[in-house]
Amino acid sequence: MSKILHLILALSISLFWIGCSKTPYTHRNQIVMFSPQQEMQMGYQAAREILQKERISRDPKLNAIVQRVGRRVAQAAAQPGYKWQFFVIDKDVPNAFCLPGGKVFVYSGIFRAVQNEDQLATVIAHEVAHAIARHGAERMSMIQLGRMGKQIAAKTLGGGKYAGLINQAYGIGETYGVILPYSRKFEYEADEIGLYLMTRAGYDPRESLKFWQNMMRLAQNSRKPPEFLSTHPSDRHRIERLKRLIPKALKYYR
């Protein structure tokens, strides 16, 4: 069998699995080419590297609140296979992230926008949502499929003089047509799933609006790229969407 037929077969098998995996709460069909075990192993390796590189905060107050909120949100996520851990990175950056498998990192700078536990729950639930929706594995799967598509196109067109054009077309198309729009889609989805998780954990979803309003104020003096060039939606659009979702989330509020 020729190499191009091997590539087409591999791509067809990958596409066969579309619809066999769905995100929690939003029930969106997704493409995931990696097993949960592979995904978690990559997450654990990345976590080890981060823990060696970054300075972990020893502030007892910050660590206590992050651990407390993290445990409640993780319990609401109901994913017994995940090994949840929550860390505070001592860096004045208003951000947080979660690695596959449940390693959540919160920068100390996020507390410039967090005024209470409910607002911290907005942050942590959003990151936990990324993990249980397997956004990392889905993004890697998209990149893998894009590479396979590029190889098929190069083989079909004979490569050679077309190689530069194919690389350029796929690079632009993958970035602006797939990676950035889907990154923003993942952010919106994590906002929504996170809203349900924080509410199930007993936190007030209306505080999510106040948190993002605080973030918007922090960003007033910073230079952000236009939304279509960014991996994240604008704070204003997030707030507008959360306003529409909060009435639904309040049904879970205890």
C-alpha cells in the first residue's frame, strides 16, 4: 500500500471516532485521538517540569484558600480517575491553568482580581472544566490531524515546488481557521462547564460576573491583541455570555 493510502486510512480511522466522545454538561462531539492514560501521562510529565522551574508560594493563607476551593470543585467534578492537586505559583500574573489529569496551577497575581472564595471558585472551576472536557487532548488531536492533512496534500500535489505553498497555506489555515477559533471555543465552554461546577460546589455563580469585571479593569492598561488573533475571547464577550448562562446555573445552586 502506498504511503498516501496509509495516510488517508489513518485519517479516516481518526475521523471515524468523531461523535464517539462528548464533553460533560455541554455534550459537544469532539475529536480525541489520545487515550485518557496517554493524556494524563503527558500532564504529569508537564507538571514535574513546572514544579522544577516555577517558585511555589509558601503563603499559608493563599494555599489554604486554594486547597479549600479546589477540593470542593474537584468533588463536584466527580472524576475519580483524576488525581487532583492544586498549587500556587508565586508570580504576579493574573492567570491560572490546569494540566491533563488534574494538576491545577494558580498564579498569586490572580488575587488582584479575586475578592472572595466564590470568585476564586470561578477561576478554579474554569480550569477544572478544561481538564474534564479534555480540551488539551482535543487540541493536540487537531494539530495531529492537521499534520496528516498537510502530508496528504503534499503527496497528492507531488510536493516539490508546491511544498512551500502547502506549508504556508496549512500554517495560516491551521492557526486562524482552527487553532485560534477552537481555543476561544474551549474557553467559552470551560466558562460554561465551570459555572455549573462552581454552583454544584456551593458557590454563587453570580460572582463570576464580578470576577471578570475585575479582570477587565486589570487589563485596561495592557495591550491585548484583537480577539480574532487571540486564544481567548474578550472579557466583555465572556461577561455577556455568562449573563445568559447564570439563570441555568442557579438551578444547581445549593
